[in-house]
Amino acid sequence: MKTLLKNDSDIRQTLVTDNSDDDRLTFVTEQNLDPILRSVALRRETENLQGDFRPVAEIPAVVVEQMMRDGSWNDPAALKKWLNNPQNKCFRIWEGKV
């Protein structure tokens, strides 16, 4: 059984229960990444990316949620590794090495 918990413009959260196991619940978060990707592309072109305090990336809520679960959100080394990973380049505003 699925129960819709949140359905905002870009984020949908659903609670999924397993009818065969009353103790099993799954919390599912889905996010439309198109607005983030458009925003990153625009910011890359228009923002001042010089100096010490510059925007580095827009990290999607679903990624932050996963990182909080696995403990990497509060681990500076893990966050740095995620930001510098070439697979996450689409979320980077400033493209230098963190």
C-alpha cells in the first residue's frame, strides 16, 4: 500500500507498506531534477565565481537525504569527495576542485 505524504512541485514523498510484513515500511522520496539543472546552468553563466566565498553546487534534497542516512552529510571528507566526483558535475556551479 502506498500513502502519499508530500507532493510539492518538485518533490514527492510516499510511504510504502508491505501487506505481508507489518513491520516493513519504506519511505520513498522522488525529486524532479530539471529545475536544479537549469538553475545550475544559469548560475554558472551569471554569478561571480571569483573569491573565497562562491557557490560550489546545488545538491538535490534526495541526495542530501541519502547522505544524512549514510552519515556522509556531516563528514567533510565525504562531502568533498562527492563534490569532486565527475559524475556529480551537473550539480556544480563552480567547476574548480574543492
